[in-house]
Amino acid sequence: MIRLARNWKDFSVIATGDGYKLERWGEVLLLRPDPQVIWGAQRDLFAYPGIDAVYHRSEKGGGGWEFKKKLPDRWTVSYRELNFLVKPMGFKHTGLFPEQAVNWDRMAALVKTAGRPVKVLNLFAYTGGATVALAKAGAEVVHVDAAKGMVERAGENARLSGLYGGIRYIVDDCKKFVLREIRRGNRYDGIVMDPPSYGRGPGGEMWKLETEIYPFVGLCAQLLSDDPLFFLINSYTTGLQPAVLSNLLTLALGGRKGNIESYEVGLPTEEGIALPCGAGGMYFNDPTL
């Protein structure tokens, strides 16, 4: 099953092929590599009129942006009532993963229908897409990421969306923070995590998803309240099947009431196909069901 983020107005995937995707971010056209795009292009994407910037891959790894036109340092795109900063950055990123809107909508709906105050922990929280969506829905959110610059960007995104409270920003290694929260006895009604395949914390702490994710999910399960709403795991690790995320949640949550689903997340394209972008595994306890 693939869940598609269909409700964007300021973003779209125009065309794909030959390892690239052509996207519209507001009024800006970006051409970026995508490892999932192994099919041939139906047209020459590099010759598409009006392209503003292209990210070229390097044979030595990584790559860099070629700017065809002078662009603003950053600009804003909107999703529903949410606003986000976009900026071409290293490793072909823009600071936002638009396919995650499908998860923002699901979690926001659970918060809005809970009928009670909801506290959420967002781990490896990056620039705060989920943080902003959840806070806008009425949740109190604790946002944790090891990169100070990304946490600062999350604060900017929140303010762009009219949020000036309800979010606590933490620059820290996620595992260390979770261990402290367990000792302090803090609990959360929802947990979101978007763990990297590899990474380092601010103190040089090493993270490798294949060996760290199972014990880490078990630790996070200890932070859930007695009547939690959701636990979402996102993954962009190539080769990791959605069912693996279901298994992690099933084993870690130990038979709590509720449902567990796993799925691909993706984006519709103007060509009429679906572009797969990653995997999600979600435990949810919907009071309306």
C-alpha cells in the first residue's frame, strides 16, 4: 500500500526519469536526483523550460547545485494552513519532505478528535514539518534534533505558521534525551521519529539504523502514556521494507489496544504515476473508531 500526499497546492512533481525528478516549489523549478527513479524519462528533463536550479551528482559522491537563475536565499511554500521555508541545501535537500504531509494529516486528525490535551515527542525532528502540523492541531510538542541549525529552522517554520508557543525545542542526541525522559518519568500521548540511516549526535555519538532502531523503539515505548494516540516511525533507508516497521512497533508496544499499519509514502506526479519516497509504520488508537 502506498499513501500519497495529494493535497499540496504550492508543490508538485512535474516529471521524472533517468534518475531525476523535476519539482515545482512555489514558483521555483528544481531538478534533483532521486534513487527510486530507475525508469527512462518521457522527455529531456534538463531541457524543460524555466528550470531554476539543478543538483548534479558527483562520481566521487555527493554533488552540488547549478543555479540557472538568481534565486532568493530561501522562500516559503504552504500546505493547508502551514507555512515552511525552502532552501536548496547540501546533499540535494530543500529542508522539507512534502510526502510527509500524508502523515501530518493523519496525526493532526487524531489530535483534533482526542477530546483532551495531547503531548507529543518528535525525535530526529529536522525542520519541524510534523512539529508544526501537530502544534497547529492543538498538541503540545517537544521537538528534538541534534543539529542546531535545523532546530532553529523549525522555530522559523512554526512562527511562519502563526505558532508562538506550545513547542519546546531541544538540541540533543535523541537517545540521551529519551533516557533522561524515562528517568524523569515524563510521558507522551504521541511519538514521531524520522531516524537517519547513519548519523552522529552533537557529542559524536554514532547512530546506525540497522543496529540501533529496535532497542531505541523499545526505549521510546516506555515514554508512552497509558492511553496513547499514535507512534509513527518514518524511514528513508533503502531496502527497509514497510513490514519491518510494523514488526518493530508490534514487538515494542506489547499488545496495547489499537492498530498498527505499515505503508509506503509517496507523491503523485503530473505524468500520472506515483513516486515512492519512503516507508512509514504507525500505531494508532483512534477514539472515533
